[in-house]
Amino acid sequence: IVGQVYYNSTTGQFKSITDGGAPIGAWSSAANINTARNHIGGIGTSNSPAVAFGGSVPPGSNLVESYDGTSWSEVNELNNGRTYPDGAGTATAGLAIGGGGGSTPTTAGYTESWDGTNWTEVADLTRGPSSGPQSTVYGMASGIQTSALYYGGDEGSSNTLAKTESWDGSSWTEVADLNQAKSYGAGIGTSNTSALAATGLDWAPGSSRNTPTNEEWNGSSWTELAETNTARGFLGCGNHGSVTSALIFGGRNQGPNAMIAATEFWNGTSWTEVSDLATARLNGLSGSGSGSNAMFAGGGTPSVSAAAEEFTSTEFQIKTLTTS
């Protein structure tokens, strides 16, 4: 029970059960997805159920798979196949946002709504060809089906975007920019008024660097907060986490191109490293889960993988009580 204090006779210390700090949890193997691929979009509030859509196989894939806690099943396809889509919402009420069509990352600002059975095309992102051929491909998404954000991205020619767009359930509206332009980062949040944009890549002209920046959106502006411990891009996240409880995992360090297994937890103030993925990978499921339970499926190791892992946490910690 949270708040309970007890005496550990082995160590001679008083302990307390708390719900603060980083979660106690670990990654474990889950059933493989049916079609190995990377650059996958995802939705879901936990590690199960979860939905994975789009990807690289075939290029600009419209494949959709649903996870029930035991196995992945192919369900109804996207109307518009694409790589690098991102998602917001739950496994039964979500959005597939952005991405690129075909074998090259051409602009595809499509938004599709998922009701647990079918996909319906709704209003496109406001950004498009005028922003560059890749403007809707490498951004981040978070929120729910009726209240979401899409932010960051890359418009081609190594020019990273800071744009933010807000979804009200029927249309997209451009709002205040990120402080730090970035792409391939982690988008986390519960609505179009509360979100995090964590780590990613800054493709400034003539360079490509990891950025550890972490920003919070309050509905009108972005504020920079404590940075991540490991700057990276091409990662996954529990995109249904919150500004006080979030997970990021996997990815790649852009400098030496080293894949990363590290998982970090955000408690609203700072990032703490928790259990690593069993296998370092990048470009897997972009987001499914929260700050305590998450799914990472597919991706590159560097070969395209069908493997999946799920993170499960009790959210409780045991704290040693001390006196001063």
C-alpha cells in the first residue's frame, strides 16, 4: 500500500512504499509482429492493447496490426500507406498522423481516424508541399482522438522544423513553435493543451546533431525543462504518458550511429534511467503506452526486425527512511 512504512529486519532499516520517482519495471519479450518492418506508427495507452500501423515493408505500407496482450493480428488497413506516420489516442479511438508515401518520404499530410475497426480520412495537416517535400514525415504526435498535437519535423534540405499544429477533433490549426526545432523525437501527452517534446535530431544546415532538449506545451507556448540523459533520435515512447510521467526508449545516437537500448523515465522534474531494452533498436513502434507500461515493436537492429518487447511497471518504489 502506498504510504505504508515497515521495518526490514535483514537490513535494520525502515522502508516506505512510495509512488514517486522512477518506476520499478522491466522489458520482456512479447509476440513478434506478423510483418517485420520499421518506421512504424503506434497508438495505445498501455503495452496492451496496442495498434501498429504503416512502415517500410512494403515502402509506404498500409498494414495495421493489433496486439491483445498475447498475439498480433492484422486488422483493417490504412487508406493511405506511408512510412514514418505518428499516432495519438487509444487502441480503439486514435489518429494516424503524417508520414511519407511510397519509397521516398514525399509529403503525405493525411490524418486518419481509427474507431477500433475502420480508418476514416479526416482533415490533412496544414503543412504540405509549400513547406518542403518531407514536411509531414519526421514530426512527433501526442494527445487523443479529439485533442492532439503534431510538432517538429523536417522540410528537406537539412532544415528542421519547429512548427506545432493543434487538432480539435475536426481541423488542424498552426500554433506557437517549439523553442528548439527537431525531428525524429518523442512526442508525449494527453491533449492539445499538455505535451512533451523530448530529445530528437536538429538537422541544421551543414550538420546533424542529437539534441537532449525537453520542452513542455501548456496550450499556448513551449517551455524548456530538464534535458534527457541520452540525446537520440529514431526512438520510441509511451506517447500516452503525461508531463509528469513519461517513458522514452531505444533510438540512435546520430554521431557514431550507435543504437541505444536505454530507457528513461520523466517524473515532471528530471529524467532517470531505468531498465534497458533487451535489444537495442531504432525506428520501431513510435508510441504506445504511458509512463508505466509501454510497447516497442519492429524497428532496425540494424536489420529490419519483427521482435516486440513490452515494459511493465508496478509504479511503486521502496524508499529507505533516514534521519538527519
